[in-house]
Amino acid sequence: MTFTNFWAKVPQGPADPVLGVTEAFKRDPSDQKINVGVGAYRDEDGKPYVLDSVRKAEDILHQKKSDKEYLPITGLAQFLVLASELAYGKDSKPLQEGRIAVVQSISGTGALRIGFEFIRQFYPGPKNLYLPQPTWGAHASVVEASGLTVKRYRYFDAETIGLDFDGMKEDIEAAEEGSIFLLHACAQNPTGVDPTQEQWREISDIIKRKKHLAFFDMAYQGFASGDVDRDAYAVRYFVEQGHEIMLAQSFAKNLGLYGERAGTFSMVCASVDEKDRVLSQLKRVIRPLYSSPPLHPAQLVTVILSDPELYAEWLTEVKKMSDRINAMRERLYDLLVENQTPGEWGHIKKQIGMFSYTGLTPEQVDAMAKYAHIYMTRDGRISMAGLNEHNIKYFADAMSKAVKGELGLKSSM
């Protein structure tokens, strides 16, 4: 048999639900176009934003003229210490006792893949991984690519546009003992709806009683409320209560290091000996995936977290980003009310973090793209960072008309 075209039957893959939005936005020639689909911070002029603390860290690294040698499989040692302290708190008991196994990852997505692959190989319980409904678009594909079974638990109540707390508790309770639950530490993506601290305590109790494994995805520490300690509440509380959690930590959002891919994966272990054994296997997971992590992003984060002045400046910048997004929430709400938009829009102010789950239908989303050149994912999720004083009135007017069914009419825009 002669092979002349090995890949002739490869089918066209579907567009990524988020990246496809950006591609459509780029193709649109309109001067009025707005992209509120991408999960990246934008400044008041809609431009990508590089933090001043990051630029200063770049200058420091340039002056050091360090080499470009490979990192160990586990990553840059000082980065791992500082990142763990930021996530767990310096006074964390397992951290002080040396019981946290931590490795550098290719941002949050890479951390998830490491953790899920470790679960596939070593977890003694049922390999059912429960994701909130809804959740970040890539979660399910990363779980499935790791060979685990995706299941769902109720999280969002479409009627109240808030947390379905009763449904969430019922599903955690009903799951087979020892199941794995992925939890967003703060600023849940895509809904922007988080449990209260009291609700987190109830969730912890149920998960402990059912002997489930809690796997936290923390992509927005500091970015959600402007306070890195407040945003880490759920993670630290679970650890205090004795949960041996897993944690995917990313610096993409809170340091604006989107393309640098800085992150960690960590696990709380029962003893130092257990941690050492876990680390030995995490190395074996990482080695065939990408061998060793990138040097530069780890150095950047290390410089900022280790320098008191840069660290303080970073905290100020994180608070500034969070405050600007909250101001856009208030402004959007006010404009929707001013336009007498049908419905109740208070959820836009109550939600937290980069995203808002607006409640727009797929048909309304399509109309906004077609007639107003406004792009978002079809579930109605918008990035509040994509809004600013230059475009928010145009956006609010279009959103109001979409809800009223007026987009597409000759006089609508």
C-alpha cells in the first residue's frame, strides 16, 4: 500500500469559544468594534496594560545579566517559596512544616494538567472530577485529556443570576465518597459569583465529611477584591481545617503576565516524607510533558515578590485594576437603568472579578456582534476590563437595544 496523503481525513476542529471571538473581532473593519470576550486586563484606553512593577523587575533582571540555563524540573526554588507564601500565607502550618509539594507550571492551565495527570496515576478514590456548571471553557478539555471523567455540580442559578448554593451543597453531598471537586478560589469564571465566607465554611464541612478531594483553581488572587489575603480565604480556610488540597496558581491576571505563563501546582501532604515521595512523582509527570519550566517568568515574579518596594507597588496596581473594573460595573448598571432596559441588573454590581455573566441570550449576543460590532462569548459572559469611559455608553446602548429586540432595526444604532 502506498501512502501519499497521511492526513487527508483529519476533520476541521471547532473554533475555541473564547479565541474564536477574538478572531471574529479582528476581522471586523468597524471603528466602533468592542471585544469583551478576551480575559485580559485593558487600561482606560482599551490597550494592553503592563504593570510598572513588572517593567521595573525587567530592568533589574537586565542589569543582572543572568544566564539562560535550564531550570530544574520543579522550577526556580525561590519562586516556589514566594508563590507558596502568597497563596497559603506565611503562617500556614503545612508550609512551615515543609509539607507542601510545589512545582513551577506553565501558568494555570499547565498546573491543572499536572494535577489531573497526577490524580489519574495515583489517586486511590473514584476518578470523577466535578466541575461547576458553568466553568472556564477549557476546564473540561483539560480534565478529559488527562483521562479523568468529567461530572458537573450545580453552581449558577439562572433565575437569580447568583449562586445556586442549595443545589451546590446537594450535589457535593450526593457525589460518591472520595470524589474530586474543582473549586474556583475567587472571582469565579465565567459568572463572577463567589460563595460568601460563611458558605465556604459550609462547603468545607460537607467536603470533609464526604472525604472528597478539593482542587482549587486560583487565577485571580488580588484581582478579585483588590486584597490578596481576602481572595485567598477559601484556600487558607480549607487548609486550616485539615484538607489536603490541590492548588493551581496563576500569575497571568494579577501580574499581567499573560504571555509569560508563570504559575505553580501544589499539594498539601500529610508529612515531609509524603511530600518528598509526591515530588518525586510530580517530576515524572512533568518530564515527558515539557521537561522543565521557563526561566524568565519565574525570575520576574521572584523579583517583585522579594523586593518590599516592588511588592508594595504591585499591590497598589492590583487594587487599581480591581477598582477600575468595579467602577465599570457601577457605570454599566447605571446606564442600563437609565436606558430602561427590561429586567433587573443588580447582579452586574454584585459579581466580582474580571467577568460578568450578564444573562444575555445567545441570540442577543449574536445580534450585538452583527449589528453593533460587539464581541463576547455566546453564554453572555463579558470581560469588564474591556469596557472604559470611551466605549461603555455605546456598549450599554447596544446591550439595552439587544434586550429590547431593537438591534437590527434601521434606527437602532
